[in-house]
Amino acid sequence: MRGLWSKITRETRLRSRPVEAAILEVYVKIRRWGGQVLLAACDAEVLGKTFRDSDMVFEVKEEFYKGFKTNIDEAINLIEKSTIVNLVGSRIVKKAIERGFVHPEAVIEICGVLHAQIIKMQIKN
């Protein structure tokens, strides 16, 4: 019984700890021109990294993605105000899928890192 109690109290302690800030943080950068709003967002740990998968090279460049740090929910809320969105990182892309902004079949995976793009088009009559 002591072993079971020890396991339960250890699991409770782990669940009650605050989630590490890095887990919730993403970098977002917003650019506006004309009527367009470009949102670039990436999980914090992939910023500045280069991923190579067979003949594809994907760079998560700081000059494109590094604006300010925020939590995933705030970054996802910015999608609603954007016309073009570029997302890199498993957490941010999965959250965009969960919220209905990205279709799962529209996601590519490079070295285990998810990438998605959104382009909102308005048709004027």
C-alpha cells in the first residue's frame, strides 16, 4: 500500500506544479501591408533551427518568426485577425487544428516538426 500511496502523491505533485513557461510560449511576428496581415508563429524551441529531410531544408529564421513571446492561446487568437498565417512547431500547429483553423491533411512534417500555412481569401463581387 505504501508504494501505491507514494505513486499517487508523486503524480499529484507533478500535476499541481505550474507548467514550465517554455511549454506555453511561442514566438509571433506580425507584419501588415495594404489590407494584408501576415502572422508568423513558431514554438519557442524551434526558433533559429534548420531541419533537413531528404531533399528538403526548412529554416525557422529569427528575422521571420521572432517578434514577441506569448502563450499558444494568444497566438491562436491572432489567427482570426490575420489574412496569411505561417505556423511551425508541433504544439502551435496542433492547437490550430484543434481550433479548426487548419485541416490535418494540410500539414506537412519535417523531421518530426509540423508546419502549416493559412491563406484567407475574400472574393469580391
